[in-house]
Amino acid sequence: MESPIDLVIGFQRRRNTVSCCPMARTADPAEIANGILFLASDMASYCTGEPLALDGGQQIA
């Protein structure tokens, strides 16, 4: 997800970080929020202790 730290770490380091992600981009804040809303909703009522990876596929890379 883009944040003010991007200004500190610089373009090259950010590009290297994004290149490791299968989706080749950072998350939009709404994408993270949607995952949180799902876990807080009745749709996740049967989920117990399962982590929800919102990492753009980095766990599989």
C-alpha cells in the first residue's frame, strides 16, 4: 500500500519491492479495507483463526 514512507525509501527501493509482488503493484487502501470488512461481516462467521493474506500474492512467490 502506498504511504508517506515511500517518499523516504525512494523510487528505486519501492520499485524493487513492487517487482517481488506477483501483482506488480501495491495495494489500494480500499483493497485492505475490504478484507477487514469481510472478516468483520457475517460472511466470515464460520472463519476461525485463519489468516487472510492481503499481500498481492507475495506468499506464493
